[in-house]
Amino acid sequence: MIWLFAALLVIWGNVVSSALGASARLPGGSWPFVVAGLILVGISLGIERVLAEMRFEPVERPIGIGAADERLRKAPNPFLATVGLRIEPAAAGSGVEFQLKVELGSMPLAFFRAVEDTVRETLRQGIYGWEVTDCTVTMTHSGFLARHSLGHARFTKSISSTGEDFRKLTPLVLMSALKQARTVVCEPIHRFRLDAPADTLSQLLSALTRLHAVTKTQVTQNASLTLTGDIPAARVHELRQRLPGLTRGEGVVECTFDRYEPVSGTIPTRPRSDNNPLNRDEYLLRLARPANYAANQRRETGD
């Protein structure tokens, strides 16, 4: 941590100064080390505060249970793989857990890894575009074609399953299950502590209400006021911007992430940056584009 490095730097400066002796010390003694250490401490505190407030993006959580599967050589599955998945809610803060309900030896371990890795990657963008969390994904069906060859070839991809088949099929199956389960978009909520002059209480409460904050405690001591409560993370920046004007520049607010809560009102969405497995036709078309491009390039170069 930066603050620990800064503290060691200050200590080292004092040690060096003592070892050099009075005649060999730098001008001003060890002050360059002390100043550098204090600067790093300040930077560290600032970084830690920023990191504590970085959780502004909503997340999605499954509401119910959803299941889907696509079987090898059964329409509309175009891939040489069988994948079945079930998704269900899990405890808040548990993240994503992947487990098997099929025999581990039913197919190569690399294919299981391909499915799990793709599940985690796909859940970075849920139905509304936000990361899906606090859920358990269970693999319920599996199947593959062993390595086959035509003629003298050692391996023919068109009649043998590969990890690519599982990586391409898994998003379609997972998003079908997720649509069945449905998700709720949850926004991050921060705890706040606000210190300000007591005579600014009225305007502060009005501003906090407009920012959808909930004040939980209110303590007045002499001319000082302390408020604590909850505020949507997306509103923290606006509160910081407005605070000087509300408190004559004397207000101080500290915010830390506390929890996620379902969004009330309009559900926020985020544009997708993947191949959109929510839309089967679009997804398969996007997967086909690199192959078509490579084929066109080979035709143009005569390879």
C-alpha cells in the first residue's frame, strides 16, 4: 500500500540522517524524505477514497430460476456440442458460482473449463447490459464428438468437437436461461456522513431529498451539525459539487459503499459490447463475419 511505503520512506530518511551524522546531513536534515513521505501519504488517502467510491455501476441479479439446453446435432444448434445450464439466485455478495450436475469424466476437462470461463465472461453483460452477480450456474447437460479424421488427416474439425464449439454455444444457452429467470437491476448505495454548520440544516435536508438520499441520524452540537444516511452512488458526485454552496464552504462529506438495492423508477440500461447472445440471429451473424472475412481474403490473394 502507498501509505505503508510512505511511512517507511519517512523512517528511512530519519535513519539515513542519523547515520550520516550532523556534518554529513543534507541541508535541512531529513526534510526531503519527510516531505516526500507526507505527499505519498496524501496521495494514498486520495486513492483509497476514490477506490471506495468507484462502485457507481448497477448490477443485475436473477429473480427466479431459468434453464435451457441445446443438444448436439439437433436443430437449431449449429455447433458440435451439447450444453445445458440452469441459473438461480444466490446470497447477496456471493458473486457467481459455477457447478456441475454432470459427470466430470463425461467429456474432456478442457471443454468444462471452456464452458465455465464463457459463463463468467457472458455474465458481464446481462439482460439490461449490466454485470450479473449473486447467482449459481449449474451445468445440467454435456456432450461432444470425439476426435475424428478423414483420409490421412490426424484431426478433422468439421466432425469433431473443439473448445470453440463450447465457447460459442454457451452464451446462447446461458442467456436463454437468464431471460427465463429474469433479472432485477440493483444500484449501489453509499453510506454518508456529512458535517456542516448547524444553521444550514434546512437547505441540506432539502438537497438530500432531491438527491434521493435518506437521512438516518441528525446530531447537533453547539454550532455544528452531523448527518448520516444513505445515498445512491450515482448522486454522490452531485452532492460533493453542491455542498460548498449549501454550507458556505464549511461542509465536509464522506461516502463509502454499503450495498446494492433494486432500482426504483426507470430501469437504466447499458449498450452491449459483446456479440449479443440475447438475439440469436444477430449473434450467429456476428460470429460468421470473421470467417467470411478470412475466406474473402484468401480468395483475393489466391491462397
